[in-house]
Amino acid sequence: MTSPSAVGDAVTAEDFREILAQTRTFVRTVVEREREIAERDRMPDEIVAQAKAMGLFGYAIPQEWGGLGLDLAQDVELAMEFGYTTLALRSMFGTNNGIAGQVLVGFGTEEQKSRWLAHIASGSVVASFALTEEGAGSDPGSLRSTATRSGEDWIINGEKRFITNAPVADLFVTFARTRPADENGAGIAVFLVPADTPGIEVGPKDRKMGQEGAWTAQVRFQDVRVGGDALVGGAEDIGYRAAMTSLARGRVHIAALAVGTAQRALDESVAYAASATQGGTPIGEFQLVQAMLADMQTGVMAGRALVRDAAAKWVSGQDKRVAPSVAKLFCTEMAGDVADLAVQVHGGTGYMRDVAVERIYRDVRLLRLYEGTSEIQRLIIGGGLVRKARGSSRSR
């Protein structure tokens, strides 16, 4: 992509249309290689190189640090395109732009930003978000990894699991407990840990239900020593707030990704219904098939509108907590429903490997789990509504 012009720090509407068009064309070329990616369980080097050249490893990183500088409202438009193909595509640069990169953008010191963000934006550094542990997935406050002071340094110990891009990561954005939670805060800090630091051990890549080509693995930290300059923001209690903020933003992105995937499942189903026949009649002529397509279309359109609304509320600052959870809950559950209907429309064909809707059916199941499960989103939404109501009653 060419470097975008900007008004202030915002990409102009004209430039964004061009970025979106180029992204759509790129994604459609990846679609043609989905079977190869799944069989080899890896993203081809030339696709990785093209994504880097297009600036996709840093599209959400501010321009001053070498990125394209897209805001979340623009981010979700790209995400709906990324969702149209194997989710391994988005996975390879998703953490750079999202949960890992945004920790640095929002909470890093100027020195930390200067050291890392340009490399993250170019793709020369792959960043991983090392938060999840056994017993501390949806609730980051339960994490048990520790960071203890040693002079000016910190010593990190613990194990992380399901860490995206861990086998190829250059930098682990690592969350660890510095003390028990108390009245001063959660006691969770976040550190920038280069992957070649002594004491880091990355396990074999996980064998997953779907999303072939998107690698995750366990990461062990054993007496890993980092300098004081590795502490994000230079403050111990930034970690929990950084995690929550980054995850909330990421939920809107994941919701958009789910919409894109549901759109692909719908398109595949409409094409199949129009061409496949039963007794000489295209199955799309049958009313029950039309009803399934109608439900799919309704879900996709509702999800797209909801994603755009949640992104606009994030950018304006109107709602950075409940709206992201609403979008993620609805859109990821909707994508699961649409994928299931897509297999049903295809009948036995939809159960066969190498058919797009079979892959989608497996891929989208993960969307309801990461960046907080659907159950966690319900707690955030319900709790937020009650707190708002109680606050309103007290102010009367």
C-alpha cells in the first residue's frame, strides 16, 4: 500500500477506500490458497511478505511509529475482509496491531515505543500477548506468573498457554504478578520480553480443532531476567488496566472478524443453493432452504451494523466496555449459528474436508472463546448495566 495522507493523525476517507480495496483483493488471492494453507498448517512465505509490504502488520499502529494509523472504526472494516478467508491470515498480524501492539501504543513509555513500535509495524518483529495461563484465562486477575525485583532488574517465572504466534514470536508482551492484589491495585505488571532472552522455553505448536496455519503454543519463563526498562509504562500496576483495555478493543475487532467469516459462509451457501439440485430442482427453490438463507443474511446484516456502532462508540469514547462485549457476544455466537446453517444447506457435502463451510464450521468455534468467552461477555454486559442503573439512582 502507498503511504496514506492524513488530516491530523487520521487517514483520509479517500485513502482508506484505497486501503480497503487493496485489502479485499489481497484476501481474495488468499482464498484461492486456503486448502494449501490448511494442508501444510502454515502461511506461505510469499503471503507473509506481501502482507508486510502492504503495511498489514502495522495498520493500527500510529503513523508516527511507522504504521498506517487506522482507528478502530477503520480497523473493523479491514477485519470484516480478513474474516472472508482462513483466519490464519489475520492471526499472523493480529497481535501486532491488536492486543500486543495496543499495550505499547496505549501504555508504553516514549523510549519503549521508539524501540519497538516501528519494528512491530513493519513486521520485522512479531509480538505475542502472553497473558493466558492454566486457571487464568477469562479472568486475568487470577494469573500466577510472578515478577520479582532483583536490584534494578526483574525475574519472571511462570507458564503461559495458548499463546498466539509463540513459535515465531520475537517479543512477548508478558503479564506477571508483582504482589498480591491490594487496595492499591491488582498487583499485575506487564513486561516487554525479547523471545531470545535466556530462560524462555516455547513448547511445540498446539494441535487445534481448526484455524490451521495459525500457530499457538505454551511458553515457559524460568528465572527470566529483564531490565527495569522492560516494565511497560515504568509502573507496576499498569498491567491489569493494559490487559483489560487491550482486550476490550480486541473484542470489537473479533466481532468484525466473525461478521466477515459469516458473510463467506452465507455466500458459499447461496452459491451452492443456486446450483445444487434435488430431483432436478435447485435446492434454493425450496422454502426451507430459503428460510435458512434468510436467517443467515439477517444475522450477518445485524452483526455488521452492531460492529460499526460499537467501533464508533469506542472511537468517540462513549463506550469502551459494554459495547465491545455486546458486539463480540452477538457476532461470534451469530457466526457459529451461520456456520452451522451453512453446513446444513450443503447437506452431506458440507461435512467434507476441502469444502469451505466445513473449515469455517471448525474455525469459528474459537471466536466464542478467546478475548473472553461468551459467558464473560454476558457478565460484563449485565454488570455494566446494573452499575450504570445504580449510579443513576444515587445521583437523583
